Amino acid sequence: MPILRVKEIRGVSSEDRQKRLRELQTELMRLRTMIKAGGSIENPARVRELRKAIARILTVENEPKPVKKEEKKKKKEEKKPKEDKKE
């Protein structure tokens, strides 16, 4: 079962997502350190769950923000090619 679902991640503010991301990265680093030191961890599948949860958060953070219709119209008007003046 995933630690965080995408629907839950999207429902949280950006600041909270960043905070949760730091917590998960810290936990993953701690587990990797334990493994490298030769110790055994209680739940080896936890490493994979953490990696996937981190990836989910980063994916949601990097998604393009939806653009409102008014902003689209303004951008479209700005991009219209201007007529060349021949002298």
C-alpha cells in the first residue's frame, strides 16, 4: 500500500508537500545508511515505498499549473504576428 496517494498529494499545499518531501528523503537516507552499515532493517520494502512516494511528490510539484481562459486569450493576442511594413 502506498504511503501517499496522488489524490492526497494534490490536496495539500505546496509548502506541506515540500515539508513531507524532506521528511521522506531524510527517512530514506537513514534507511540506506543502516543498510550500508551492514545492519538489517525491519521492512526492506519500505525503501521502495519511500522512493515511489518521493517520485510522486516531485511529479505533482513539476506538473504545469492550469491556465485560466482569460490568461490564454491575453497570451494569444500577444503572439499574433505583426504585419511587416514595407517602405
